[in-house]
Amino acid sequence: MPKKYDPHKIEKKWQKFWEDQKTFEVTEDFKHAEKKFYSLIEFPYPSAEGLHVGHPRPFTAMDIVSRKRRMEGYNVLYPIGFDAFGLPTENFAIKTGRPPAEVTAKNIANFTRQLKALGYSFDWSRQVNTSDPAYYKWTQQMFLQFFKHGLAYKKNLPINWCPKDKTGLANEEVINGCCERCGTPVEQRDKDQWMLAITKYADKLLEGLKTVDYITPARVQQENWIGRSEGINITYEVEGSGAPVTVFTTRPDTNFGATFIALAPDGKFVIENLEKFPERVKVEKYIAETKKKTDMERAQAGKKKTGVFTGWYAINQLTGFKMPMYVSDFVLGNVGTGALVGVPGHDLRNFEFAIEMGLEIIRVVVGPDGDASPITKPEQVQEETGAMVNSEFLNGLPIMEAKNKIMDYIEAKGWGKRQVNYKLRDWVFSRQHYWGEPIPLVYCENCKNKKQKVLIIHGFTGRADKNWLPWVKKELELRGFEVMTPTMTTTDRPILEKWLEELLPLAKQLGEDDVIVGHSLGGKAALHLLEKLKNKIGYLYLVAPALATLTDEDLEIKKKKKPERDYSTVQSFWNAPLDWQKIKNKVFSGNAIFSNDDPSVHSVGHDVLPEGWQVQTVSGYEHFTVEPEIPVLLDLFLQSKHTGWVPLPESELPLELPAVAKYQPTDTGESPLATMTSWVNTTCPRCGGEARRETDTMPNWAGSSWYFLRYTDPNNDKEFASPEKLRYWTPVDWYNGGMEHTVLHLLYSRFWNQFLFDIGVVPTSEPYKKRTSHGMILGPDGEKMSKSRGNVINPDEMIEKFGADAFRCYIMFMGPFDQAVMWDTNGLVGVRRFLEKVWGLQEKIGESSPPALSIAMERGLAPPSLAKEGWGEVSQRQTLSILHQTIKKVSEDIEAMRFNTAIAKLMELVNEMTKQISLLPTHYSTLIQLLSPFAPHLAEELWSKFGDGTPLAYSAWPQFDPELAKESIITIVIQINGKVRDELTVAPDISEDEIKKLALESEKIHKWLEGKTPKKIIYVKGRLVSVVV
RNA sequence: GGGCGCGUGGCGGAAUUGGUAUACGCGUACGUCUCAGAAGCGUAUGGAGCAAUCCAUGAGAGUUCAAAUCUCUCCGCGCCCACCA
């Protein structure tokens, strides 16, 4: 007789076994790279409260998937770590004075104990902790990469300020105008903040979504958050003033119906022109009133529209209509251009405003049934069928066509330019807190004030006074640069040695803040110059550089295009070999820019330029030789303008958090680090002069933006992960997390990964192949669990009472995985009973034949219809059939995350086996395998007795055999006019004709037919016969 | 206001995607074991009816031999977004 099921004993035993045997530690199997599987869960924040019952839901789900994958022969990485920076720990430190690092270590130890008690197949050897200097060294290094590529910048801007937490918040962290964490209404405050330019990745983030397998709501939420809208910026002349007004609109098709302009009180136009408004006094008074309102109040729906006339009119070029210009608070300064063109006929807010102000309302799109009558009621505003009216050359066109036609027209007339707008804002990356990664920059006044030099090298036949060179020189000089634009003596018949001879003396004057710009062949020259140069320079900008090999054919094409040139020396210049090793470390930041209508773009890219160099492509400037002014270039070159912020050299990373006396943020809003003068005052790594450290720290989204990369090689101290291991493991095959993270964390980490891909340090652009989400676990009262409600369930207690296996199974059984479910401790009882039954089945194992039919009949276990066959054979076949149905169902359900029905099917199988008098060991061992992902400890214990000697975790996942799954008898339902009237028990391979015949012979059916002849008989294979009379 | 989703026994939830509605579990009732209780085990369990049958998937209509599933109109609930031009 087996002993009683004792989960505590079994669970401890097998947890120790897995740990001792290193069962779940993985190493890369580079030879079979296609058989890897990387499954990921969102790593927990190690709070003082310990594990919450919400955590085990995704952890168990992915543990089940991972365990199944191992049994299917995959090399599975299922890692765990801790997202350890965060406010709760800091707040605890403020209260108690205990160092956050110490508290964190203690919390992690507690989490680790709890997680291990649940028997997860994590590879604990790869554990990461974002607050460990060995980890955040790389977070800091990556931040410096953003900085070097001009994607991190400091900006004084009104930020969301939480007066309680004393910290700035990202837009994404503000929920309905309140702090996401503490619910305090958010104030606006001006503060210098580090920003990451995620908006530059808006398109890539949107495009990337098309290549990944995310559950629909996650994809849609990301798309909405990025909020791309295509429209046009239209500039209107303003009567009597020198200043035209520019508005952004997504509905230019309705422009014939534009009757007013509304300006944001805090918008650019109002700020610049306030002094000149004829109605200045009234406007000022209105703005003062607006300022009393929070953004929250201004954004309130259904509010009565207010506004004040400025005294100016803008002219609608299409109609000549004099559009009065108003200042109104329903227009927001940070949306579009901070100004809108009012079309009251086709926008409800515009309509309400027009009614308040008594403005004209013109219909330009017909309503239902071709209604073209004037619009008088709000309901009519958005009744649009598609045909334009009262719009001259647009009349009769559908909206989309009209939109394109009018945009073409406006652009042709020079009144406006198409514009893509995004809802996405740049990422506020500064926190005025102690417990985060220090930002590894120092501020050096000396470096800031030093005059920077720019050396611009022209291309083949270029000169100092050609193309954009004079213009850029002037613009850069205006901004304090010293610009050198030499003309090469051999510009028309270029000879590399000559060029270098002339350029070297100039380049030798350059230092680490200075810039070299090379256009076309000058780009090639710049690289050769760097080869020769002993000193390091700051920035290199290659503008459509001649980097690809110039073949004979290419040369012929060029000759045909411009036959007047002397090409005799170009090819040897162009194709001179480069030593990238010598060049790479000579520049702090390398950039290349191409125009997409430039032939050279096709052959140059990441493969030619060194890792870490940024490449961008713009449109509309063929080889950068046509336009005299190219603002894109100026923007690019200005990235090198010294702001005084100097990055620490990598050798000085990690910049560790110093010990401080107090963790409270200062009242000025600076972080507690600001009070550490001995830490703050330092020397500049660039010039050696006096400098101050940045005292802001990073948000806790930083460390979690790349943790999945670190798991691939967590102990590497040379790089954040080795390229081979990254190539082997990434992308993550399956990432499960909470819906609440689909906009914040998921977007940030995608951005971070795409950037790392662009600088060539990770192998894939998209970090996660597949994304799924779990629903929340609510308290027994149906409310969100929280300490204040007192409805929190403690997992420790549940494991103590029912065992980890029962707990795991219940969490998966309680309801559909993606939906919110209520906790019900009673439910655990049922699952525990199920496991007891599985345990009890041991008694029935026997190699010999099952008992005689007579006993089975006696106990009512054998259906009389089967009396002809041997009972044992039949009962075993029945078990086998259900067993195979279960293999199919469990295998499929795990893939689709229908864990609840997988367990239900296992319960059915066990109930069936319980009815049997005897059980074959192979049937039992298959059950154990199917159960093992859900209840791994119990499964291991039973496998040690009934398994085949192989380690359970790596035993082969049972294979479904459709033949064996076939049932020996099936039930066919007979319907008459859709109502079930009888059922027949038949062999599964019965023919259609035969079953139809049997159906009509049925006594009950005869009765129901009442002698009528069936009109139609429908047979659904294996299910039913439907008779229609 | 916009978008997404949901509504099935006393409760959590199933339903091969249009094919026997209520699988599996909880709870409940009765039986069994026990000095007794708990835990087991067994049987029953959507509603009405002695029964044959009839009625049931938020309400109402439609398509179909057949609808929880598809279509339309309501009602109720949840989440996300929102004077975004």
C-alpha cells in the first residue's frame, strides 16, 4: 500500500533534487540553434510584502509551457530576476533610514524562498537584479549610447510633478491627471529633465508591430498610444499683421467650410503675438483665467465653450473667407501646432464653439440620403456619407479622395505641407530620487564654453562656395562654431594623397569636442583622414559618403550623366582600402546620413559602418547637391553642439550610488544625491577641469527595458551579453505579462531594443516574437486585492494548507487565463482531491490481466452491450482512447493557454481511471507525464516509481495517436425538425446510408414522424442525424 | 463621445467554432463508513411535471434542418482612450 499523499514531504524532496541536479540550468547548444526556446515572464518587483497570489498566475502558466517544451526536446531558457529599483523601497528607506540596497537584498531572499517553494523550472543561475552595480553598469552604458547618438537630451519643460512623491512623471504615468502610484493630482512644474527621443522611433515601433505575434488588444493599444495621424500644416495669412498662422489638420477636405481659427492660450502663436493683438487686454485677461484651470479641467468633456476674439482675421485662401481668430482653452498648446482651423459643420467641438460665438456654419459633406441642407443641430455634425458639397472642385468626391486632392492642391499652391503627427511624446527619463541608476554624466562649464571647430570636406568637383556649404557655415558660425571649409586644389581631378596633405594640418587642430563633416567623396576622405590622425575627434558626419565600391559599370553611368567631368582619378580615390580598426575609436559619435533617392544608399549601411554608428535616411535631397538649404543637415550637425554634459568613460562605469545620510528628496525637487557635495563635485573626464555630477537617477523602466538580454549571459563582465549568446537566444519566443504593461514597459523595451539593433549590438529589431497576457486575480469579494481592503491572499498560507502542486493547479483551473477571476479558497479543495485521486491510482497498477467480466458486471462497470468481448480488453481500450483524447486536448490547450480546460480533461481521465479495477503501468505513466507541467512534484514522485528511468523533465512528451483515440462506440443523436428525439449507439465507422436507415427505423422516430415522409435528412458525421419533415 | 470586450445553473466556468447547452470543479441533498464528527467513498443535482413532455444561454426579432455561437434593435456590466484638430 502506498503511503498517504504528503505534498510537503514530496515537494521539498524534489525541489532539492532539481537544485542539486541543476535540472533546469541551461547551456547554449549552438549546433542546434533552431531547437531553442526562450520563454519569459515579467520579472517581479521585490516588495516587502512578499509574493502576491497574482504573481504565480503568469509564472505557473509559462512554467507549464516551458516544461512541455523541454519534454518536446527544446533547449529551454526560463529565467527569473528582480526589477529592484523603485519607489516603495525608497519610501521605506525614508521612513526607517535603512539602506534600500539592504532592504532589497532581504526582500529578494524572501521572494526567492517563495518562488522556490512553488517549484518553478527557472534557471536560477541566471538570476539578475537591476539594482546590482554589475547589472546597472550596462544600463548606464546603454544610456550613454543613447546620449552619443543624440537621443538623450536635457530639456527644460513643464513636467508632470507629483507633489506627494516629489518626482516628475512621464505622461504615461499620469492617469486621469493623477499620479499613477499614489493618486495625487499632478501639478505642472518647470524642470530640467533628461529625455529619450522615443518619438524618433514612432514609425519603427508602429512598423515593427506588423512583424510580431501579439494578442490583438496589446497590438491595438500600442498603435493607439503611438497615435499616428496624417494631415497637413496649412499656413494662413493674417490680415493686417506680419505673422501668418499655421494650423495642423487631419481633415483638409472640409477646408471649404472653415470659418474660424482657434488658438491655444498656451500655444506658440499666442505667446509670440500677444503684444500685437488689437484685443490684447481681453486676451490677457482670458489667458490669466485659463491658467487657474488645470489641464484636467480644460479637458473635461461636455464643458461650455469659451473664447475671446483677438481682433485679427486669417484669410481662407480657398474661399477668401475672413476667419476670425479666437483664443480658446479647448485648444491645447501641445497638440499639433497649438492652433486649429474651425469647421463647425463637421466637428462637434467646433460646432459648439461656433454656436457660442455666433459664427457661420457651412456644410461641406452631404448627410444621409444626400442631405445638403444647412446644419443646425449637433446631431447633424458627423452625419457623413462621403460626398463633398459646397467645395468647388471637390464636389461629389468621397472624403478620402477629396483629402488627397486638396492636400496636393494646397502643397502645389505653397500654402501648406503634409505632416505626420504622433500622440507619442518623448520619454521623460529623469527621476529626482535616490533609488535608481545614477545618470553617468558630469556637467562641465569649461567644456561648454570652449569654441568648437568644424571641418567640412566637400566632394568631387565641390567647393567652399557650392551646395549647402556656405549656408551651413553661416548657420553654424551663428551658433558659435568655428567652421573651416577648405577647397581642395585637386577638386576637379581628385587625388587622395593631395587631399590628405591639405586636410591634415587642419584636422590636427581638432579635439574631442570637434567635428568633421564629409560630403560624398569628402566622406571617404574624412575616413582616411581619421586613419592618419593621432588625436581623437568628437563627431563625424558622413553625408551621402562614397563608401560602396565604385565598379566600372557605375563609373560608366556617371560618365554618361555628367560627361564634362574628368573621371580619371576618381576610382582609385573612391576604392582605396580603409582600415576600420584604426578609425573606429577615433570618434566619440559617428553618423551617416543618406537620401533615399541617392544611388549610394543601396550599397551602404550597417554592414560597412562600424557597430554603434548611427545611420539615417531622409527623403527628397538627391545626393545632397540640389538644395542650397538642407535643414536636416543643420539639425544633425547641431547634435554635436556642446551642452556642457560630458559622459563618463566606460572604464569608469558603473557609477555606483553613494551612501547618503537621508533618502528624502530635497524640497527643491532635486534628488538626495544633490546633498552629497563630495560626490557631486568632481573633475571633467574630458578637460580635467571642475565639474558637477548629474544628480538625477533613471526611472525604473530603464533596467526592465533590456533585462531579457542580460539573461542570455548574466555574468559577463566584458559586455552586456556576448553576441553569440544573444544570437542564439533572442528574440524571446514567448513573453507573457500583464495588460497594464502593454503601453509602458512593452513600448519602452521595444524602443530600447530597436535602438540597440540600429547601433548593431543586438541581432533582432523586435525583442519579443509573441506576447500574451494574463488576467488579474481578484480578492474573494471580487475587488482588486489590496492591503487596505484586507482581501489579500497569502500564497505561503495556501501552500502550507494545500501544497504547491494543488496551488499551482488551482491557479490554472480557476478560470480562463486571460480574464480576471475571483479567488475562492474552496476551489483549492477540489483540486487537492483531484491530486489525491491521482495518488490513489497507484493501488490499481497491475501487469496482469484485469478481473473477470462477471466482477465488472456485478459492479456495474461494463455496459451489457459489450458482453461479447473480453471485458479487460474493452476496458483497457476505453481507457486508452480517453488517454489519447487527453493527450490531444492537453497538448493543444497548453499552446492556447487554455489551462483550465486542460486540467478539466485530466480530471475526466482520472475519474475514468478511478472507475477501472486495474490500470496498466504505461497508461499511468503517460498520465503522470501529462500532469507533470501542472503538478511537477507529485509527478516526479510517481515517475520515480512508474517512469521509465529517464529524468521526467526531459522525458518525451506523449504523442497523440488518432487511431488509439477512436472510441469503440459512439452516440448519434437523431433530431426531428431540430429537436432531439432519440439517440443511437453505433460503431464509429458506420456509413451514412446505414445510420440514416437505422434512424428511420427507430421506434421513437416513427412515433414523431406520424407517418409523414421526411423532406430532407442531414447527417453530421459522428454527431447527429437531422430529419426534416 | 470613441474603441475593445462581456452577459450561460446557487457559485467559478465548459461547449469540438453553427451540430446532444450546462463538461470539470465548488456548493447542496441523500446514502455508506464511524461511538461521534471530520475526511473518504457512492448516488443525485438547470427549472416545471407522477409521467410522456415542455421551458431555459440578459430582452426581443431575423437567417438556418439546427443558434450560447451569425445579423439587427434594445437593456445591463467591465476595461482602455478622450474637447487630439
